[in-house]
Amino acid sequence: MRDRTRQGWGRPLLLAAILLLSWLSPTLTNAQETDPRKDMIVRSGLPVPRFVSLRSNEVNVRAGPGRAYPIEWVFVRAGMPVEITAEFDTWRRIRDVDGTQGWVHQSMLSGRRTLVVTKEIRTIRERPNSSAAAVAQAEPGVMGRLVSCKGDWCEVEIQGYHGWMERGDFWGVRPDEKLED
């Protein structure tokens, strides 16, 4: 009689474990999630989503939050801006300027704010005004430091040039984000 009782409990427990794993599985493994708010597990207490930058010239991007997950690709550009879209323990799911997502260890990220110029050649201006004198022009893909943002304009430093760019001219800041120096 005892053996039957144990066998009777084994099957429901196994079923419960399978259901729990199937419920957790999409949260932990879906690296191409399009809506980052669905499975946010915030651990740092910082807002998610948020922008940061890559700390190293070699950052492994994994399929899931842990070393057991395979490396899907490697970023090779320190300072590149990325957006944290979810957190799990010491792992951060990031999205790059092209929308590609994957998981990296928090130690490979820096709170330093950077930007990457998008779409076409953009003008850096002396003041936050479209009629202000041009300081320099930046080509798509050029990275720089994001200093502050007020309204539609952001103060930037790109390859030694300091000035202002319109918020829509680059990637690395949220549309409604206020950033102070």
C-alpha cells in the first residue's frame, strides 16, 4: 500500500514541476522578446528599460541569463550604447541600435552614457537651436558621449567636438528622458 501512495504522488508532483518550468521557461529564455515589459525581473532597483554602454571591446551576448546558455554573438566595440530591457539576477538583457537582443553579465556594462549617430550625416551645433552655427558633422555609426538632454536637444561630445544635437539624430536616449550633467 505504501508503494502505491508514493507512486500516486509522484505523477502529480512531476506534472506540477513541468507546468512550473513551462511557465518560467519563456521568461528566462526568450532573447528576442519584442515587448521588454512582459517579463521584466528587476534586481538592481534601477529603472528598466534604461541606457548604458558596453565596458569592453569583447562582450559575449548569450541566449539566456547565465553561462550555461550559448554565446550567440560577440560585441567588439567598447562604449557602444545599449538599452537594458530586462534583468535577472546579475544578468541584463540588452538591445542594440539595430534591435537585436541578448543577455550579458552586468560586469560588462557601464553606466556611462553614450550615443551612436543614426541614418545620415548629422550636424553638431554650438547651441540647442537649428539655426545655431555648425561645430561639426557626424556620419552614421559614429559614437560619442551623451552629456545632457533638455527638450528636443542633447549636449554631446563626439571625437573632440562639443555641441548640441537634436534628440532624433542619434540612438542612446529615450524620447521622454530628461538627462542632466
